[in-house]
Amino acid sequence: MTVLRRVAPILAAAAWISVSEFFRNQLVFSGLWIKHYQNLGLTFPAAPINGILWGVWSLVFATIIYVLAQKFSLWQTTLLAWVAGFVLMWLVIGNLNVLPPKLLIPAVPLSLVEAFVASWIVTRRAKPGDTHR
């Protein structure tokens, strides 16, 4: 199998994840994040390096989804990836007190959709036999 056949689904899923994250956090919930950080006496991190690191996070998350899809069904991959990518992140940033708790109400279903679509992209774009269906 060529490298391109393995990388293409990962890059496609990473692109979806990046767009989803940008839309949710920079367009829809930006005000909530900024206000929460201001209440903590902090400035919401929005420098270009932060965007680059979210891009890296998206690529790592998509790679994890690709690996999970090798062994698990679409739904199992979605749920395992969601826990690994989001639940663990929320536990950490919640522990650091930088997670606005009321954000979780819309973020949970939106992040589940994000993980599902990324998992679907990986399983549909991979060569048959490359992922468990």
C-alpha cells in the first residue's frame, strides 16, 4: 500500500477536524472563551502559534482515528476517539480551571459529530481492507 493511500484519509480527517474546531471555538464560542479567560485574569491564547498547535492536535487526532479504525467499527472508533481526544482534554483543562463549564452543553454533541465525521472520512477514504468496517 502506498504512503499516499494511508496519508490521504488522515489529511482529509485532519482538515475536517481543523475546520470544525475553528468554527466552534473561533466563530461560535469565541466570546465565551474570551470572557472566561478575562474573569480568570488571563488573555485567551489566540496567537498564530496557538492555531498551529491546534493544527498539530488535529493531525494527531486524525492519526489516532486512523489507527483505531484498523481494529474497530465506525461507532467504536468514534466513541474511543471522542474519549481520547475530547474527554481527556476537558478533564485536563477543567482541572486547570480554564474550561468554561457551560461550554460543555453544546460542545459534547458537537464534538461527537466531529469525531464521527472524522471517523467516517477515514473509513470511507481508506483502501478496502485498510480499516475494519
